[in-house]
Amino acid sequence: MNKPSFVFFGSSQFSKYVLDVLASRDFIPVLNITSAKEPLPEIPEVDLYIVASFGKILPKEVIYRPKFKTLNVHPSLLPKLRGPSPIQGAILGETSTGVSIMRMDEKMDHGPLIATKEIFIEPFPDYYSTVEEKLGRAGGELLVEVLPKWIAGEVEEQEQNEAETTYTKMIQKEDSDISNDPTEVALRKVMAYEVWPRARVGELIVSKAHIEDGKLVLDKVIPPGKREMVYADYLRGKR
């Protein structure tokens, strides 16, 4: 069959990984909308819309406009970890994660599922950039697999189990302080906040760490106004 025409909405690195996989399989969007801050441009008539980590809620009239509706690639096993920070949420509090493809409705991450897949990441948790890339590429692969079936009407939608729903929150800069956190919590924050807002002890950014003998060991840090350095070198410089 001919590949469906689509408009892609994505404003993050996760989106780029999804689109990379689509493009590698010759699924090329008619229009790629990457800015969630600007007003939506004029959107051409296409078969469907695909959304992957787009930082703006699409209006109801946009979601339902295409013949084959709007599909969303979400980096969690829905209905777990709905909301704006599912990757961070998985690193902070889960033992595993995955990707979901859902048909969007007007509620946040609420629409019926058309595909889900647990993605095994070893070790888990891992740093945000690693988890983001693995989930993004896995989401693209799952989308390539399900799209022809979706267009052919061969996919049976499955309503999400609301009883199992969990939500993530918008990450704030003040979440980055690990000074008084238990060891495991602190390490997970270092991993989850690798890109932003970066885990901190006072004004010192902690970029890499590990647990040894039940204690958090800092491996690499970024002092105020300086580049990343090995923590031992930082301590020597303070003497």
C-alpha cells in the first residue's frame, strides 16, 4: 500500500528520534511542526497527524480533522505516567518503562491505545539522554509497525484502564536539590535531571554519580561558572 500522508508535531529530542526512524523507513511528513511556542501554521490536508512530545495541547478541532485522526507516541506504558515528564517519572520511580501509541482525544494522554511495548533498558534506571533515545527510537519502530494496520482498519482500539492511571508533574528548578535526599533518590535525580534542571548540592551541579557502600559517590560535577570536571579534581582545587 502507499504510505499515508501525515503532518508531524514534535518539539523535543524525543520527537527527533521518532522522526529519524520514520524517515529511515521512508515515512516522510508533508509538514514537520517543531515549535510549540508559535501559532500553528496552515496545515495541509493529509491522512493523519502524528504527535510525539509536542509542548502544546492541540485544539479538539485539530485533533479530529484528518480522516485517520491523530496518533500520539508517548514514552511510557499508559495509563502510567501521563503528563509532561514521563521519562523523568520513570527514572525517578519505576523499575521499567516502555512506549505507547494512542489515538488522541481532547484529554491529556487519555485516548484509546492502539499499541504498547515494554522497552528493556539495562541497567535501569539510566541517565535521561540514554533512556530518551532508546524510547524515542523504539516508539518510531512501533509506529512504523502499526501504521499500515491502522490505515487498513485492522487495529482494535483498547480503552485505557483509568484505575491504573498515574500522573507526572512539570519539573521545576527547585526539584534539583539532592542535599537531603536518601541515597537512591539522589542518584535517580542525578539521572532524571541530567539535561534539566541538573541535580545540585548547593550551587554545585552533579552530572555523574554512583552508589558505593550505601553512599552516594560524586563522579563528575560542574562548579559555578566552570566546565564539567572529575569530582576528585574539584576537591583538589579547593585545597
